[in-house]
Amino acid sequence: MTKKVLERECKLQALEYVRVMNELHDSPDPVRFKCIEPLSPREMYFLMVLCSDEIYTSTFVGTFNRMLLKMAPLKGDAFLKELNMDKFRTFIRMCAGYNKLDEYLKTIDVNDRNELMASFVDRIDKNAETDVEDAVDIADAIGSIDDPDLVDFLLARLKDNYERTYLEDNKRGLIIYFLLHTLTTSIINPDASSEELQSQLKIPPIANVPFQTLRDNSNTVVEQVYFFGDDDGISSYNNFMSYFKSDAWKIEKNEQWVTITSLKGNATKIYANLPLAEPKDEEAQNLLNAHLKQGNLKPSVVIHRGHSYHLPTTLKNLNADNKVIILGSCGGYHNLSTILTSSEDAHIISSKQTGTMLVTDPILQSFNTRMVNGQDVNWIELWNEVGVQMKTPALQDKFNDYVPPHKNMGALFLKAFKIQLLEQGIQM
């Protein structure tokens, strides 16, 4: 009880720093991160891990970079040992999710790096309260590691744990390590067909969305886009609208939202609230939601356009009718479990770091072309098609931060785990 009280108080103090940095997201770095300059690397570490559910992408990255500078020349594993490995799984998961894990591991000697990552994946089944959360962290982390030797090492550790749980007759642990081993194998062998992975995990299609599943009773694909009234939202809205040419799309606008209807091919309707100044942007979203509900219009596609701090507004409106969810925001990847609670079969596109309209809009254009043409969506083909459009190294780096549905390891684990438990008659 004392530990819980102490942690709660520490989190409250940590949030005072994190919220300041979050609120200064548009300020220059010397202004934004001034409040943490006097802090030690240990204190910066706890700011990140205690506030993992509230920290913005750019706040994490800025704090991580400063922690790394102050930590040197201490090795990353020695640093964590000085902290008694407190919340190190959370830290590894966050580093992976924000594409900083490789950078952190490079501060550690190879043998010690393996030891650290072994402790990350070993024996997570021994704590039933955290095993699923830990497994999702592992799946996401392995999906973010570029070092093939380290991935091979982790695969061997997962196999050892799988064999251990088999000998212990631990069915829940056996499922966890079977799924993690299968997902890791798919990372090592990316050319293996997604159909084979789908069959092994016993989950719905992961690389394809049948067109028919996206149409409503009137054979129309209904999409909803959430925009917000800051400068970024206005810019995103204007860029988004530029893709809809008058010869192919009909555009109708009222004071709160715009309706975009296809004039050719399959019936496709896109509803987007206008990026009005706060709080009118959210009021427009609520009015649009009421309009859709009144007309029994159920969006099968939901698109979020805005900073990560706007994302909870979009997420609270998700439901089981949403089959494709595209998060054009910074760090949307970190909300997978929330999304799958509302839309457990959804195909999710998200970014691990900075979302940009220069990537999001080409994805949407390729997707909508398929809707108008009445085509099934093959994510592998679509991803290759969009990747060719990323002409500069900087843009390619941004694109590489986006995670397509067939590469979303944490989401795939959660879907497969629920199915496996149900088949085995084991409680979640």
C-alpha cells in the first residue's frame, strides 16, 4: 500500500513537468524543455515512465534525448540497474513505440544488450495481472528492432519460454509464447505470406479488407474524418480537400461539415467536420455524429487528422461498425488497445512518431481510389504504391514511422490472444 501511495504522489509531481512540456508543444525547444534542464537523468526517466499515458510524442523524444546526454558515459543497462530495473518494461516499450529503442540499445555492449532484452521477454507468464500488457509490449518492441542478430536472439528466448510453459503445463503461458514466437518468426521472414500467418494465429484477414465488408445496406462506403481548429488542422483540411476534383466528386458544405460524394464508380460518401476554432470544432463533430446517427449512416472508415492531444476526442466515438481506422496523428500507434476495445476487428494504420499530411493524404487517396473502383484493399500493395511516392529521404523516414495493419504486431497479438483463450476456455 505504501508503494502504491508513493508511486501515485510521484506521478502527480511528474505530471507537473510533463504537462508544461505538452502545453508548450509549439514553442522552441529551449523554452519547451527549460523546466527539465536541472533534472538528473534518473528523474527524466521517471517523468517518462510514470506519465506514459499522457506524454506527447515530441515531449517523450525531447526528454529521452536529454536523458541520454546526461546519462553518458554510463551504459544503458548499468543505468537501469541503478534504478533496480523499476518500470524498465514500460521504458523499453515506449522506446520501441517512439522508434528510440535501437538508439538506447547502442549505448550497451552486445552481450549486456542481450541480457537486458532476455529479461524483457522471460517469464512474463508468472504475473497474470500484467502478462498480456507485457506480451503486447514485447510484440511491439520486436517489431521495431532493426538488428537481425538481436531479433534472432529474442526468437530463441521466446522458444525457450515456450518449451518451459509446455513442461509446466501452463496453458495461458503456452498461448502467450506461441503467439509471440509466431509473430517474431513473421518478422524474420517477411516474405512469408500473410495468409499463412493469419492461419497460424487464427485471426481474421490481416493483409486484406474485402470491399463488401466496408459497404452499408445501401451499398455505400461511408467515411468520417475528424479535423480540429488549430493551424495544423486547418492546413490538413485544405490539403485533404485539394484531392477531390470536381469532375469526380460532388462537394456540399454547411456551417459545420462538408459532405464529399463520388460521382463515378462505386458510391462513396465522406463526411468531414470543418476545422473551426476551438471549441466549435468539437461542437461540429458532435453535430455531425448526431446527423449520421439520425440518418442511420454508419462509417466503416474513420480518419483522425490532428495532433496526438486531440486523439481522445476521436477515440471516444469509435464503435464496432468501424472496420478501417487511420490515425494521421503523432504517436497514434500508442492507442491500439483503446481502439481494439471499441473496434476489435478494425484494421489500423498509425504512426509511431510524427504524423504528416504528406504521408497521410497519399494513403487516403490510394484507399479512396480502391473504394470508388469497388476493389478489395490489399495493404501490402497499397503500402508499396504509396512508398513509391515518397521521393525524398526525409519523407521516406516519415513514411517508415507509419505502421500498416499487417505489421501491427501489438494489435495482431491482442486479436489472436482473445481467440486462443476463447477456444481453450480460459478466462481473459
